[in-house]
Amino acid sequence: MPGTRLVRADDAAALTDLVVRNRDFLAPWMPLRDAEFYTVAGQRAVIEDELDRYGRGINLPRLIVDDDGAVIGRCYLNGIVYGAFRSCSVAYWVDAGCNGRGVATAALRELIRVAFGELGLHRMQAETLVANAGSQRVLTRCGFVRIGTAPDYLKIAGRWQEHVLWQLIAPTGE
């Protein structure tokens, strides 16, 4: 089964191939991106920004890789906050050719172990577009519960859209 690993500076070419190949597939679910995003230089800039935020402890940027180590998706813990909140937001996506094969579910389960184990967080949040039934199934399989909706939550595909909000609390309740 595929796994995850921290993104590295030398992943820019593989990520460029992945985002270019999945541009149309991801378009309904992602913010609009400029042309630079779909270049090696653009992906290198994304990685540099992500690794800077990782170094400050506020995100965890990972790649989803297949059994041979090929990059087949992305997953993230974003907005990591410690102190009394001890929470983060989670996001993920997989290559169109891997959709529906349990890859996102396996990656999310790995992120849950990291968030509640290594990072000692208490809560994870996820947000999905109302129509994103596939992602909602992944969250449900991993134990997330729906906690509400947020109108005009994120600007996706060029317009502000309503999202379903989900959460998962650490099993120990700590």
C-alpha cells in the first residue's frame, strides 16, 4: 500500500508532472492557479514555502508515494497550533488514476497517526466542498465526523464556495 513522506526540494520535477497531468481533474476542487504553478520553478517555489512553514512548525507537507516511490498525490497538515488548541487542518489529493483505490484513505490514516502521535495534537479538522462525496467517504472511513457547514468558506475554482466541516478528536481525549 502507498505511504507518505516529507516533501523535498528535489521533488519539484515530479510534482510538476503530477499537477500538470491532473490539472483538469483537480480544477473543480482547487483554487485557481497561475501558469507559473504548473512549471518546475513554480513547484520549487511552492516546496520552498512549504518547507519554510514546516521549519517553523506550522505545517507538515507530505507526498503520497506508491510502492516504487513514485509521487501519486499530496497530503498536508496545515495551520498546526499548539498550546491549549493543539489542532490542525488536513488536506489531501491523489492522482486521477489512483482515485477510488484507498490511496487517500491510507495516506489520511498515516497523517492521523503523525498528528495524534508524533505531534501530540488533540484535534484535526477537514473541509470539503459540498459535492465532494469521494473525499467525504475518505473522512468518514477514517473516523471524522461532520460538524457543520461554512458558507463561502474558500475560493475554489474561481468562486467562494460552501464547505462541509469535519473533525476528528484524538482517541485518548487528551
